[in-house]
Amino acid sequence: MRAVRGLSVMLITTLAALAGGEALATTKCQKGTSTLYTESATCPAGFANVSSTMGGNFSTIGKDDAVRQQEQSIFDSGAETRAADQARAAQSDQAAAQQQPASKALMCGAIADQMRALETDMQQRHTRQSIEQASDQYQRLREQQLQGQC
């Protein structure tokens, strides 16, 4: 169990070194059956330095220049693609904004024409039911005007 704990501590220390991206000097100290790993070169009082019994080497390997250049070209092409997409979206928005007033004017004009025709028709109707139907239809057209901001 103690050996497993010692290995766990060493593994955690090694992982911490990897996360920091820097080399870590670790000293293994023992006192009886207790094991202590420390970053200092000396062991605390009562502990013996047994670092020489630790086996293995710790190395980190960085990326070579070809890999860095390849990654940079991927990043650059992604940035170019995003810029082109944003330019297309801006052009599309601008075109839609230019077309919107014309289509809005046509829609508002059509609603106004329908309302005028309905007003004329309402003046010629004589039954209560037909007047109510025309009034309901007129109200729906008015709501369309408000929704379309005419």
C-alpha cells in the first residue's frame, strides 16, 4: 500500500511538472517506512535522501518546425475562411436591407388598397352579418399593417 502511495505521489508530481511545461527536480526522502517526495534538493531533518534509488528519466519532446508551420498554415486558412464567410454574410445582410424597403412598401400598399376597397364595400352592405364580416376583415388588415410597421 505504501509503495502504491509513493508511486501515486511521484505520478502526481510528474503530471504537475508536465502541466507547468517545465522540468521538475524531485528528491525522494525516506524515514523508516515513510516516503516523502520534495522539490528541494535536501531532505527534511530525520529523512534520508534516497533519490539515487529512483530509476528512470523524465523528458519532454517539443514540436519541430515543420509541425509548427503546418499548424500555422491550418490556423491561417481557418482565419481566411472565417473572414470570407463574414464578408459574404455582410453582403447578404446589406442586399436584404436594400430589398426590404421595396418589398415592405409593396406589402403596405397592397394592405392599404385592400382596406380602401373594403371600406367602399362596407358602405354598400346592408345586412348586419355582412357588415360584421367586413369589419372583422378590416380589423385583420389593420393588425397586418401594425405588424408590418406600415
